[in-house]
Amino acid sequence: MSDYRSVPVADSVHDRRTAVTQPGSTQPGSRMARRQAAAASPPPPPDDRPPRSHRSGGGPGGQNKMRVLAWVSIGLTTVMVAGALTAYTTYRDAFGNINQKSVKEDIINPRPPETGALNVLLVGSDTRAGAGNAKYGQQLARQSDAGGKRTDTIILMHISPNRDKAQLISFPRDSMVQIPRCKNETTKQEMPARRDMINSAYNSGGIACTISTIETLTGIRVNHFVEVDFSGFKNIVDALGGIEICLKTAVNDKSSKLVLPAGTSLLNGEKALGYVRLRHYGDGSDIQRIKRQQIFLSKVVAKATSSELLTDVGRLRDFVAAAGKSVTMDPELANDTEELIRIAMSAKALTANGVKFITVPWGAAPDDPNRVVWTEPDASELFKAIRTDTEVATPEPTSSTSAKPKAAVKPQQVRVQVLNGTKTFGKAREVADQLAKEGYKVVSVGNYTAPGGASLPKSEIHYTKTETATDHAVKLGTAVLPKPQAASGKVQASNVQPYTSTAGTATAGGAAKGTPIIQLVVGEDFDSVKVTELPDSVKNNSITASEQKNVCT
């Protein structure tokens, strides 16, 4: 069994439910009845909400009605703010419009360690409170608390430590997961852990509970957050001068109040709002709709970071002002000009290099097809890849005496002996399995006893010092977290046994004859092996922003 952080996944039991009806509300199961139930404090248990289908958009007034809007809103907000902030000295006053909310004191669970990456949690609130939001609800929306709130969308934006790669991970809002203990956002009373839909964390504990939920489930440290509501989405699209989309067939949908011809159209904020709300189109599935949202957001990324915007002083000023007023951030991000500039500079590079949009692998819950559970072990592999920053490019060593750069060393060329330097039984095989999965040729496993018989505090790499062995040792070192200290000279191993993979086959066959064997001695600080090969379910649920320019949906 692996010792790296596991991902708790809820069981699939979730009974069909009926919303509580309050005096003066609409019929049971309606949107307003659900909002009244959601507004109660402490939050209702998970058996007061009616099921929703993930295969269709549902009828007018259903809970799915506005979910797609925030998905797009939150993603574009971060990229837009980032792209515009390159000219911060000129538009400093506009930055002061960014709304701020501090939540650090409300996060009561242990937090994952920093990795050097930048992880920003993007949430879109379906609240109807506030100017510009009430018209998207019914009578309850015009009350002071607007009938409660939930996250229509939860996305984790991961930017690699060298700020040249980005992945945006979307969490299906109906995922049944373990919500950790959290403070109630209103009363500040601690609420016990529970199993519920992931978006309910926001309703009860606000953004602090949502951060804790994501961190607990994924093991990924959330550095900052950005919130956006419905009206903010329209303001940002208008400030960009609209977004161009392409439709395969014409649309005339009363539910989303959208009429568009087939082919290309330039959408202003209001029409863009209708587009991302669009339900009765194509096969009507959520999967197809999510892909449309991702393509739309890809176009936003390209426009927000284009030279056309960044060199137009007037448009850029309006854009920064609109973006600032449309979002809420933690003070650490809103007031850190240097961090915002780093995001901005990386955003320009991201358009060229490709922003990846990924949906967490999921399937219908066995006992309730209207809820989802994450597919394992694929979801855990995705989270591990984010934690280990697999998108970071590490330069391979080259010889200073060679006129020609040497070919990069591949995992398949590296032969490894894994030794357990800890007191944990089976640790060598655990690490060997992880290395073999990434393509390294593990030849044997065994034990190592440190002087005095104590556990080795930190992992080490040992090798016979030759040019080839040095390069192979460096390659192995890039795969292990935290990075082991390397030293020439082998250590004495005990109880050495040939290694075979979990499939029952030896793994050393791909390495060239005479290739040196590198020793990895596992210490107490070992965390994991970097994940570079993601499951097909992750790849099939991913799109690259730079490839969506001429795509029609």
C-alpha cells in the first residue's frame, strides 16, 4: 500500500429526496423551495435535495439552470485579471476595486505543504443576492439573503512553479464526497464532517470550507481563491469586447433566452450568459455542455492575453476596472502586486503553450445515477500529478566538453535498485512499484541499515561515478519527491530480491546491456514518485486551449 496522501471518496448511497416547502414558497422540488432549505443554518443534511440528471439539462427552473454560467465566469475572471495586470502602474486605481475577503482564520483542518506551484481555487456562486443577480431567480431571489448560495462551479487552477504551464481542474458539482469539519460561515460554530455533494461545502461553510474540502480530497495546497457571481461574468465579457463562438446549428432556446444563427457569432455579455446557460442543444448532455464551456473559456484566455487588448490603453483600463469589480479575492492575492504580475506574465505564455482543461474522472453513483462519484484510481493519479508538478520541465544534464548536446535520458534507460532505509515493512516494493509505473527499470529491491540501526531520515541516491551513471542518477533524482541527495559510491544492501512488476513480469529488459545500476535508498522523508503518465480517462476528459480556435460546437 502506498503511503502518499489518499483521496477519500464517498460511498455511492444517496437516496432520492424532496425539498422542504416553506410557507409562501413554490411547489416541492422547485428552485425556490431548495433555496429556502439551503438558507437554513446549520445546513441541511444531504437528504433534502431532489436528484438531478447529469445526462440532460432539465426543465426551466431546475437546479441545473445556471450552473454553466459560473463555470465559465470563474475561469475567465482569473485569466482576465492576470492578463490585464501587466500594466498595473498605469491602472493602479482600478486594482483597488478588487473585493477582498480573508478566510485563513476559518480554515481549521491541517493543510498540505507548499510545493512552489501556484494553486488558485476558482468558485462561481449561484447566489442571487447583490445587484444584477436577483433577476436570475424568482421571488425568493429578491429577499435579503437571496435564499442561500451554492457553488455552481469549482475549478482549481494549477500553474507550475516556473509559471509556464497551467491546468484547470473542474470538479463536478454533484460529486458525492467527504466534507471535512468546518466552521459555519455565519455562526462560526464547528460543524462535523459529513458525506454530501461537494458544492454543499460552500453553502454551509463558505469559501473556507470549500478550500478545506478540496485540500482534504486532493492533498493539494490551495494558495489563493477567486469568487465571481453572475453579473460579474457579463461585465468581463463586455469589457473584452465580446467573445466569438461558432455553432454547428442554429439556436432558438426560450429557457436561456438565446437566439443565434448557425456559424460564427460575436457574443456580448448578455448573449454570452445565454450561451453558457444553454441546455437544449446538441444531445442535451452535461458532458457536451461542459466541453462547450471549456472551448468558450479557451477563447476568453486567448482574447484576454492578446496584444490587441494589452496595447489598447482605453480598453485595457476598462477591462481591469470591470475585472476588479467583478471578483472577490483573498487579501494575500489582491494586495500582492508582484504575484499578480507573475500570473499575468505567465498568462501571456500560457496561450502559446496551451492551457489544459481537465474534468475529474467521474461516473454515475451506483445507487443514484443523478449523483456522481470519482473514478479511482484515476482521480487519485490526477491529483498526485498536480501535487508533484509534472508539467515542470527539468533540463537534462549536458557535457561541457561535447560539441553536440547529449540525448535526454529516458526513464526506460535507468536501472534502479530500491532499498528500504526505514522501519516500514514493504517500503522498497511500494516505491519500486511507483517507479516501474513511470517507466523506470527496477532490477531489485532490498533493505539498507543505517549506522546505529536507526531509520534513514532522508532518501539518498548512490551510484558508481561515471559519466553515464551520473546522468542516470540525475534523471532518477528528478522523479523522487522530495529530491534525494546524491553521492557517488554504493551502499551495502541486505535481503536483496529480484523485482517483478505487479503484472508479474521483470522490468529491467528495456535498459541497454551494461547500463549502470543506480541505488535509491528510501528515507523517512519520502513522499512520492512524480506522475508523468496520466490515465486515459483523464486524457479523454482534457482539452488544450490553443487547439480550440476554429472549433464549432
